[in-house]
Amino acid sequence: MPSVLTQTKENFESGRRSPVREERLEALTQRIGRALFRRLRSTAPSFWRLEKVEDSFMKLMMRDEDLRFRMLQFVDVFPALGGTRSVSRHLEEYLSSEEMGSGAGHGPLGRIARHFGRDLPGVRNITAATAQLAITRMGNHFIAGHTPEEVAVRIRSMEARGFHFTLDLLGEFVASEAQADEFARRYREMIEKFEDLLGPLPDALADQPHLQAPPRVNLSIKLSSLTSKFDPMDPEGTSAAVRERLRPLVRAAREHGAFINVDMEKYEFRETTLRIMLDLLDEEEFRGFPHFGTVAQAYLWDAEESLRWLLGELAARKQPMTIRLVKGAYWDSEQIWARQKDWPVPVITDKRLTDAMFERCTRILMEAAPLVRTAIASHNVRSVARALALRKMLSHPPEAFEVQMLYGMAGPIKDAVLRSGVPVRIYTPCGELLPGMSYLVRRILENTSNESFLRQRFSEGAAEEKLLASPHEPGPEDFEI
Ligand SMILES: Cc1cc2nc3c(=O)[nH]c(=O)nc-3n(C[C@H](O)[C@H](O)[C@H](O)COP(=O)(O)OP(=O)(O)OC[C@H]3O[C@@H](n4cnc5c(N)ncnc54)[C@H](O)[C@@H]3O)c2cc1C
């Protein structure tokens, strides 16, 4: 496993593929991308069809850099906060801080409140509570429900429309072994009980037998939630502690026919996370377990190197696995953490290169079928179109591919991809708002960032040609179709 960054921008770019093959692939990508955009036009006039409060909150986040920065600071201290009371207090402190010296009510919370007073004429008596209400409304948009029962209602309606799901239990940081036990207990409960909560498989899924191959109940877990001492400096101790709580989960998944996906967290945890998974799959009783998956993050300079290493390990073990390819959710934070520790920044800082890395990793993954099932997790029409084009050109087995998107995001894009006959799985968070604050803030930052595909398409109205441009050579502005 590479433990230092060996992939530089130069040797990353030098690995481009042959132009002829690339041309055919590019032409097909453009055709599929345009077809997806046509379907988007026919489904909804705008992504930002959020309720007024959420819509307005997103606009504020797009123009208030200081507020974005404070949100980021809050996420940074989040792991150090113990209980929900402490989270609540810190949230208040970060958002209402008057350190800019501009007087009472001029901190970020005051600005959120005034913003709503201006944008929402019906709202009077602007208070901190109004601003917090806006945050709660944002939470309701991105979080499917507080309890498994509430989430099951949402999932039933998603399944009725033909979507698959993966559950995410909110709350990422555990401060004690008792909390880790509680996480393991709740994960297990979901594996054992969720199918009963859902009831019979709806016709929209029952009519597509080849899509049913992976289990219906699919759980995304974070290994750092299974111990309070997730320590990359002690991989063996961490692996032993995590596997203690992971084993009963995988046994339950085997017994109840469920799927377990190990999410990828910050860069510092990646090596240990992969190590733990392989250690578990090397144990006699779990060898060859097919309903297991993990995540590769394309925004890392060494993404390709790490992916190739993992595929080699799986091939040597003949271990099947689903790999979800994402760009990566910790882009802003990784830069702050690296600077704090005086380490090299592990994430690519040119969006075009992240997109190009994503496309390269897509191909590497799809060429590893059938050992590997590829899950393309993106709301970016270009990234998805490229994967669909590759699927066609490589005669990729249909059961070895799916697209994944997040709950509360990119509704029309989900519909457009589903209508192209590809399975679409929705990552569905379950839990309370405060433990889920990190998740929520990451979604808000992601949607409102300058580089976000969704922002460019649905808020800035960027041209389709620009959005579909190849991230490879010579550069989006020079690309002709
Ligand atoms: C189903 C699902 C599961 C997920 N699971 C995980 C997970 O386990 N771990 C994880 O880390 N993430 C995970 N994510 C989050 C995912 O990483 C983000 O949603 C994703 O990066 C957004 O990318 P996009 O292709 O939808 O949008 P785009 O708008 O095309 O890309 C945005 C992404 O590009 C990158 N980026 C932004 N600015 C720059 C820049 N200046 N230079 C270089 N790169 C930049 C960032 O990664 C940013 O998130 C998951 C997403 C989905 C849909």
C-alpha cells in the first residue's frame, strides 16, 4: 500500500490513453451526455426547486465566504465534541461569534437571520431561532428521517419509483467504547430488521430481475464509528478493535442477505480502513463473502495507484467486491488538516484534474469486472455519461454496474439516469440533526462551491457544451464537439 504521495501532477498527466480509442469513447460520451441533458430538460425546470427557506439558504452560502469558512471550522472541531449539548453550544458559538467587531447581530447567525428577513417577506421578528430553523430545514432536506421507521417510509416511495438504497447512520465520531458499542448495535438492528420495515418488494424493482442481484438491504458504515481509538499509527491494534465489532455485522449480513459497504473517510484513515477490510476478508469464515464493498476517492493525487493496489489484493484473493467511485467529500478539510500538520496536501487542487482522475479510475474499475462491481457515485452528468459510454464500449456486464447519488440532491439527474435503464442507488442518511451536522455541512459546502457541477448547471445556468467538455486534453474551453 502506498504510504507516501508518489503520484505528482506531471506523472499523472503523462499516463493519458491512446488518442484513437479516446476519440471514439469521447464521441459516445458526448452523445450520452446530451441525451441525459435532454431528459433533464423534460423533467424539471430547475434543481433549486427547494422550499423557499432552503433555496434562500443556499443562495446565502454561495455569496458569503465568511459563513462558508465558519461552517468549515465547525466541522473541523466536530470530532472533538462529546455529546449533543456540546455540539449545540459550539454551533451557536461558531455561528454567532462577534469577533469581527461589528456589533451585536452582525455575526454569521445575525446575517443568516437578516438574510431571511430580506428574502422571505413573510418572516418577521428575525431571531437566532429563525436562523436555526433554516438549518433544521436544510437538515430535513438532506436527511431522510430521524428513526429507521421514518426512513423506511421514504425508502418505500423511492423503491416504488425504481430506486435502490443504501442506508447511512448519521454521527461519525465516537468518543468512547460505549458509543462504539451503540453504533454496532444500531447497525446490526438495521441489518436484521430493515427488510421487515420495508415490506414486500415493489413492482418497480420486482420487474427488473437482473437488478435484484445485490441484496435489497444495503448499509454504508464508517469504520471509525466502531472504535473510539481509530489510530493510523497503530494499524494492528485498530484493526483488531474494529474487527471485534465488524465480525458480528458481517455475520448478520450473511444470515439476513444484506450488503455492507465501508465508506471512505479522511485521507489519513484510508490505509488503515483498507487494511482492516482485507484482514477481515482473510479470516476463514468471511473469505469470498460477495456482498461487501468499499469506496475509492478520485480527488487524491495517488487515487489511481491506490486503486490498482487494492484491485491487485482482491485479484490475489479472488475476492469479489463492489467499489464505489467518488470524487471525495473532504476536499476543503483535507487542505486545512495537511497545513496544520505541515504535510503535503493529498487532494488535487485543479477540478479538471479531479474529473480526469475520476474518469481514469472509472475505466480501471470497469476493466476489473466481473471480480469488481462498479458503482459510479456522482451527480455530474459528464462523469456519469463517460461511465455509461465505457460500459457500452467495453461490453461491460450489466449486473456489474450501478450509479449512486445522495438523498436530497440532483433529483432530475437521478430520474434521467434511471430512465436510461441503469440501476440507481440512493445514499440515504438516517439520524438526528446534531450528530449529522458534519454530513449536513459537507453537503451544503459541496452544493454551493464554485466548482460544483450542480451549482454550475442549476444555479449559474452554465452551457451544456461546457459541462460536457472533456477534462482531459486540451482543456474545456478549447474543446469542440
Ligand atoms: C452515493 C454516494 C456515496 C458517497 N460516499 C462517499 C464516501 O464514502 N467518501 C467520500 O469521501 N465521499 C463520498 N461521497 C461524496 C462525494 O465525494 C461527493 O458527493 C462528490 O465528490 C461530489 O462529486 P460530483 O461528481 O457529484 O460533483 P462535481 O461537482 O463534479 O465534483 C465536486 C467534487 O470535486 C472535487 N473538487 C471540488 N473543487 C475542486 C478543486 N478546486 N480541485 C480539485 N477537486 C475539486 C471535490 O471532491 C468535490 O466534492 C459519496 C457520494 C455519493 C453520491
